[in-house]
Amino acid sequence: AQTVTQSQPEMSVQEAETVTLSCTYDTSESDYYLFWYKQPPSRQMILVIRQEAYKQQNATENRFSVNFQKAAKSFSLKISDSQLGDAAMYFCAYRGENSGNTPLVFGKGTRLSVIA
Amino acid sequence: GAGVSQSPSNKVTEKGKDVELRCDPISGHTALYWYRQSLGQGLEFLIYFQGNSAPDKSGLPSDRFSAERTGGSVSTLTIQRTQQEDSAVYLCASSRRVIMASPLHFGNGTRLTVT
């Protein structure tokens, strides 16, 4: 079974600085998608960024980018120019090629604090 | 509304009582998921519906948990004879299609507290 590991339960960053959140996963599938979701205090999970395993170029969405290392099964999230509104729980998630009936598999999350 | 709607937002119940949690997915989304988020934990998959196919119930933790989806739209998650360990946030999500790339769109969840 696929597993997703987020080794940092909590992280903090100064406003305007850059922070990297770690995620590793375990799978035997060759094609899959990886996602980062943000969960603010409102509880709603918001998609931040996604990456297909077959694409070599790292995905970027404004201040958010990923460092995808397929061989190492690593998928870290970099937040540049951190803002107070970035404070939230961040979840890494995996969805595989046989996902016709397979939901997203989530890590346990990293709580990010942004210090003014 | 445009997003996934869940009700109630918060629910407090006594141990042993039954509860029903409701999810109204985004219009046109054929796939609907229920997840449970316990304190300090990630999201635990419970059940998944896709169109008119039989639901994937593989994540339900016990036979006290059940869910249905009427008319391919609104879903209800029912927990019978609630226990204190059922206290958690229950999140519903929907997606347009069941393919890898389809992101899940989540509601704000229902926080269930069993006293």
C-alpha cells in the first residue's frame, strides 16, 4: 500500500522568508500524481499545487513550488516570500495510476506558523 | 453554492446516540468521498461513491458507520451508537471525474464531539 510521510509536525518561518516542507512517499506504481493541500483554521482543504510523476519539470504556482525527486520519492513544497495568510496545516497527498477506485492518500500534515 | 457544502458545522452528541452528517457536492461532480480527521492525524479515508457504481466502503472503521448517496448527489454519513473515539472532523470531498489528475474539492467539515 502507498504511504505518505511528512517528517516535520511543525515548522515556522519569518514573514517574507522562504520555507520548505518535506514529504516522502512509498509506491511501486510508475505513474501517479502528488498534491499539496493547505488547511487553514476554517478547516477547508485547499489545493495548493500538483505534480504528475512523468513530468520532469517541477510545478510552480506563484509563490509555491515543488522539488520533485522521483528516484528518491521526495516531493517537497517551497513557499517563497511567506505571508501571514500562509499559516495553516499543509498536507502532502498521493494518487496512483490504479486510482480508479483509490482515494488520495494523505500524510499527517505539517503545521506552518508565520512570524511577523 | 459553488463549493462542497457540509452540515452541520459542529455536532455535539452523547455517547450511544446516532448522528447523521450531510454533504452536498459540487454540481456535476460524479465522485464523492468521506474522510475522517482526528486530532493530530492526517486524513483517514472512509468511503467513496462514483456515479451509480457500488461504493467503496473499505475505509469504514466499523459496522456502526454507513453512508448513502441519493440520486448521485447528496450524501449522508451515519454513525450509530456513537463512541468517544468517533470524535473527529468529518470531511467530504467531490471531484469531477475519477482520474489521477482530478483534484478533490473539500467542504469545511463537520466537527463531531461525543461526550
